[in-house]
Amino acid sequence: MIEVAEKLHLEDNVRVKDGNGVEKRIAISPDIKGILGSNQRKYILDLLRLSPRDLNYPQIENETCVLRPELIKSFKAHKVDKNEQMSKINCNIGTEIQFIENEETPKQKALLEEMAKYIIDETIPSVIKSLKNNGSTYLTNCEGISQAFHEQGLNMRYLGKMYHHPELDNHLHIKIFLERIILTRCLKHLFRMAMRETNIMHMNLMLTRLFNSIFGQKSHIELLE
């Protein structure tokens, strides 16, 4: 794991206490598990903590909001261009993982805060520029928008911030397209939640009600109430 940490520029000296209160050194995060397979190969499981937290979403309920590898790569290049040193990334900051802080912890937290600011100040405007200049490539469907976002390391959870960005005030066609993507993704989550909670015997009735509630005329919706 130390070798993995070095390649990904992650903290390889995380100090935690085990169940007996004994201090242990862990590379990257105690949430990551390593196993030795029957073929004698080593495998790493639970890889969420290989990615640092996105501190634009600091709430614990958003603990799975992490930064994409493309964003981290872009941020590293940004630091190199500015000839600035970069601390090792601590993927435990902003999570419920209990670790022993040291003199590097404030620097590492400041680094994540800087990366969060980089998303707002640099990445979102850069993606907007790509949408303006390459609309025929990206403004086609959900996959096109996802490609535009992910190429620069931007998660789709930033759709709302993108939509409200002042640089799009005079680009109504992009805003309308983003509205459709937002609506589609919201409906996807709504349908999935409803289908999980509905007995298979009543699935057709549930889907009929949902489709009519969303797309039906007002008179038809009133009949369903």
C-alpha cells in the first residue's frame, strides 16, 4: 500500500489506534482492505478512500462525494505551473475515520480546501468554455455532457452550480440543455426509488401514475388524486 500511496501522491503515514488503543501506521486509510488471494496475488478492496473528499460538499451525509482522478491530475499540473509544492493528500480528512493528527494535517486540510476552490474558480469555467466551443460534440445527450464534465474531472453533482454560473446567462441554448439533463437525472432517481418500494404486481400501476403525474394534462392528474 505504501507503493500505491507514493504513485498516487497519497499520505502513507496515517496513524490510527486499534481496538486495544495501540497506535498503528496505516498507508492511505484504514477503510481500504488488502487480501492475499488463493492465487497468491495481492488485491485491494473498498477503494473509495483512494480518492480524497470534495470539501465543497463537507457534510457527513455527502461522505461519498470524492474528487475524480482527472481533477487531481489537473490540479497537480496547476501547482507545477505555479511552481508550488504540494503536500501529500490525506483521504481521511472530511470523513468519520478517526486518525491521529500531526503537524501535516492542517496543511493537508488546506490542500483539500484549495482543490475545492480550484473546482469552482477554474474547472467549472473551463468546462463551460468547452461547451461553448464544442457544442456539436457535447450538447447531444447525457453521455456528451458527462464526457465534457469527466474529461476535466468535474462530477455530475456540479450540474446545478454549472446551470447557475453567470457565464451562461447569455447562452440560453446551453442552459436549456442542462435543464433537460437535470430533469432526466432527477426522474431517474425518482423512478428507481419508486420501483424499489413497489411490489412487482403493482409495478404497471405505479409507472402509469408516475408518467401521468409528470407528463399528463392537469385534468388527468386530478383524476389520479
